[in-house]
Amino acid sequence: MEQFEVGDIVRVTGAVMTGNVGTVVHVDRKREQYLVRVTDVTQNYFAQDDLELFSSTGA
């Protein structure tokens, strides 16, 4: 469950909000989900399998 940390920039790859890039703002270890803030007013919880680290270089 420790793949991402608060402050990591991630891209959503799951069915909901696919392609959006946001920042991990909370790790819910009990539910095994990450709270990702996409904009100032948009955030959602995602499972680890629905996220990938974002790289602006494409690597």
C-alpha cells in the first residue's frame, strides 16, 4: 500500500477521472486508498491500481 506518499504527483488510470493529474493529499491505510486533489475543489479517493506516478518527461 505504500506505493505513493503525500505530495506525489499522480495520473489517474482507473475508470473514474481517467487521465487527470493531481496530488496525493492523504493516505487512508485502513481503506487502502489515496485521496488525490485534482483542482482546488475536486478530489477523490483512488485505489493504488487506479494511479501511476506522473512524469512530465514521459518516462
